[in-house]
Amino acid sequence: MSVKIIKSKLAGAVALAAMVNGLPALAVAETEQMTAEQLQQRIAELQAQVDQLAANQASSDKPVVENPEPPKTTTFGNTSIQIGGYVKLDSIFSDYSDGSSATAALGEDFLVPSTIPIGGESGDVHYNAHAKSTRLFFKSSTEAGAGSVDTHIEIDAMAGNQGDERISNSYAQRLRHAYVNWKMDDNRSLLAGQAWSTFFNVGTLPEGLDFVGPVGTVFERQPQIRYTQGLGSGSLQLAAENPATTLYNGAENPYDDNSRPDLILRYDNSLGELKYSIASMSRELAYDRVDGSNESEQGYAISLAGKWQLGRDDLRFMYSYGNALGRYLGLNSYRGGIIDPVSGDIELIDQHGGFIALRHFWSDRWRSNLVLSATAADNPDTVSDMTPSAYQSLQLNLMYSPIPKMTLGGEYILASKEVENVSGLLADDEGELQRMQFSVQYVF
């Protein structure tokens, strides 16, 4: 192709670029006086501009919800550091069928199933606003002679009693995570510190505005040591975690008299678009008698959880069963066992629960989650009338992300609590909560 033809075509391209990018009209005239070398340079510049325009357009077409960019990393020698978290405001309207508020202040900040009141008179709608779930984390990753060493420290102000609303709404920070994870290679790692319990597959927890979510989820963070080993296309995790025992008819809740850790074995894998985990737990429930002797029973629990990707939508689920679920299920909705008032022996209680959740994207920026959940306990006849026997919850939300990392939304929660009423003397054995929550969250 002759230089004259190239000049003619380039002049048209530059004119187009001028209209798109606001380039001076003089750029068109300049192409008539270019040398061949200048032509090649100008073509390269023009191609770069076109590529950038295409990249900007592709970026603007991406959903603002999925795969948000991670916090920026700063490197010092062979260590990289990330600082991030989010700021969140929750505005909550609660209406109880059997009371004016939750039986504990904690239940006003987020859904704690056991705090739903029973047996009282319905009160007016109660309003509560807070920013306690605002979170800050610090992460580091250091290349070592063998693999890498990662750390994670994270805090927020939820579930703390240090602070009030009289003047400044000041609340003390609490520790969420604090652990070190040595990744020996691509197939092996060793974690030590406080982290999500290995029994809990946090990746299957539904997206919601409430701090925890469904009544039937396993939810636990605690100190532990965990070894992970790649196994085929999946991974196997073995953990020894900090124990604690919750018992009916006991003088303490929880008891800290265990002689061995909670032992957990979990297998993670995927099957097509389905990611799943199977976890089993063996743990001791124990307490010290008044005479100083120790009473204990060995219990078990299993949990199946997963996330099935349906295009952009997804279906999440969890089901757990066992006679030692206790504090692991639904924010300690039930205690793990009961002390026989005569013999002092521990009787374990069979419990089960779970949830199913559908997330649907209406568009790139709008999405909803529908979550159904339930739990139940097979309590013995020796429990008191007010001992919980079942919980249920429904959550439906609408979320909007106008820009990346920001979410505005509203969520409706309907939850209920049932008690045993063994004697039949209670006039009311069920309480209900209806809640509307509005939140603004920005991740940084």
C-alpha cells in the first residue's frame, strides 16, 4: 500500500478519533505532511487509543457486584500487605408478636433466634440503627523458603457490651480473626489461630443484610489448628478446635471443663458447577460436678453444604445433624445436652437444621436473595417448659449496587421460635418476629 493511501486512511481514522476523544482538528491536516516513520508512530498511538476505548467500554459493561477488585497490595521486601474492610450502616424496624423487644440487646442488632420473646404482649414497632458491623482487616503474605506464610487479623464492634447510646455510641472493638497460615506448597497448608470453624463452610452462607442470616446455619469462629491436604481434585481438612459445653440444668453456660479439643474432618470438592463440602465432628460435652469429679459424653455431628452456580444466579444450601451440634447451630439456639437432675449424667440431644437460598440477578446492578431455613431439637421430657424445640426463618431482600463495592438494600425477615411447654401450662408456646432492615455498605 502506498504512503499516499496510508495517509488518506489514517486521516479518516484520526478524524474519527478526534470526534471520540476531542482531538484537535489540526491533527487531520498534520497527516498530510508525515514521513513514513512518523506515520508508523502515529498508527501505533492511534491503535493504543482504540484499545483503551475498547477496554473502557468492556469495563463499563461488567457487573459491579461479582468479583470486586481486592484491596491494593503494598510490598515490603518479600512481604505483601493488604488493609481493607467495609463501612456499613444498618437501620432496623422490628415487630415482635410476644414482646416489645428481643430478650437480649444482641437480638436487636441482628437475628439471634434464641432472643425472640414468647409469652408477652405485642409491642409497638421498635427501631434500632447501628454501624457496629463496620469491619477492618489486615493481611500479610511473605514468601518463605518453602511456600508462603499468610496472616489475617480482623476486628469489628458487633456482639460487644462495652458501649451505649447515651452520648457517643462508642463501642469496643472485638477480635474476629487472628491466624497464621503456612502454605507449604500448592497441596498442603497449616493454619493456627482464630478463624472460622472447619465445620462451617462460610462460602455457602447466603448473601443478606442481616449480620448472620438463616436460623439453620452453622456459625462459629474459634481458636484452632488445621491441616489441609490436597486430595485428587478436592482437599481434606483436619482440625483440632477449642471446646466449650452448653447444657440444660447446668450452673454455667458454657462450661469450660473439657479435656480434649473438638475434632473435625472436612472434604471439599466440586462437581461441574456445584461446589460442596462434607464435614464430620466428634466432640466431648463435659462439666465438673460440685464434688470435683468430671462428667462427660462423646457426641458427633455431620454437615453437608454447597453452592450450585446457575449461570449468574446460584443456589446455596446446608444441612446439619447430630447429637452434639449444640452451640454450633444457629448461634447456640440449643444447648448440646441436659444434666439429669438425679444422677448428674449428661444426656445428649439430637438436633438438625439447614437452609436453602436462591440468589437471582435482575440486572448487572440489581439482585435478590430468598432464604428458607428451619431447625428442630428432639428434647427429652425432662426439659423445662421454656426450652426451645424449633426455629424457622424466611428472608427476602433486594440489593442495588450503583457503583463497584457499594450496596444499598432492604431485607424482610420473618422468624419464629417454639418452646416445649412440657407441662401444658403455658398459654403461649410460640413467638414471632417480623423485621425490615435497610443497609448501606461500602467495601474498601
